[in-house]
Amino acid sequence: MLNLLWALAVIFFVMWVFGFTMHVAAGGIIHVLLVLAIITVLVRIIMGRRIA
């Protein structure tokens, strides 16, 4: 489960970078992807501390 969260964070981040560099017309989607990546990483950190 935790590896899946890291994978999602990486995918969201890569999509954000790709969208940012390609100047996608829907600029809001770029920022939504970045926020989702950050939330995923924070959830991973919080769950990791609780489990360890």
C-alpha cells in the first residue's frame, strides 16, 4: 500500500512536470496534479511514522 502511494506521487509529479513544460491549455490541471502529489507524499510520511 505504501509503495503504491509513492508510485502515485511519482506519477503525479511526472505528469505535472510534463504538463508544465508543454504549456497545457488547462493550467488548473497542472496545479491539481502537483497538489495530489504533495498530498500523496504527506500521507506516506504520516502512515510511515505511525507504522514504524
